[in-house]
Amino acid sequence: MKIANKGIENLKMFTSEQSREKAKENGKKGGIASGISKRKNKTFKELANKFLNSKIQPGELKNNMLALGITDEECTNKMALLFSCWVEGIKGNIKAIETIRDTAGEKPKEQIESTNIEMSYEDYIKKIEDTDEY
């Protein structure tokens, strides 16, 4: 069986021949190495945010954004994605229009039509409170 983690051979298991102090020291070293490794391996969220907040390169997209009044400071990848979606919406792409609308916080509330309702919520609660069977 092949082990994916090449550093596994460096692990030292606690044995009765090993002193408590030595085991504690090895555990501390492992904890420090683990912290270094975690700092190197960024999460997808951290990487995505770094990308989204990065400035876009000069070019046609940036020029179009600047022409519409978006400041140079606001020309990030996040704004470029939103701008591109907006352009598609202007062309009539319904999905892009819905995405922009929803992102702006204007998504309509979904209403579920109820049928076969025999009593109101308040009446149902009263009925439950009046019985000893719960």
C-alpha cells in the first residue's frame, strides 16, 4: 500500500523506551510542523477571495469598465465578473439578469400555495394546548 504523505516515515510513535519528556518534545515538533503546513495550504475560500479581490489587467475589459465610471480602484476580478454578467444581461440573457437581481438582494420571495388547510396555525396551537396527548 502506497502512502500519499511522504513525511510519514518521520513520525515516531510513543514507546515505553521513550521518556515522557522526549514524547512531549516530539509532539511539540509535530504541532509546529502542522501549523507551518496549514499556513502554506490555503483554503479554497482564501484563494478565491485573493483572486476575486485582485486587480484586473489593463485591456479591453478594463477600458470598458472605466468608460462606464467604474474607478481604477474598483477594477477587481470580482467587479469584472459582475460587469461581464451585467453585459450578458443587457444582451437579454435571462439567467444573467436573474443573477444580477439576486446578487443585488432583490430576489423575489418564493411563495408556496397551500391547499387542504383545515385550520389556522393559531387554532392548531390552541388545539394542541387543550389536549394532554403530546
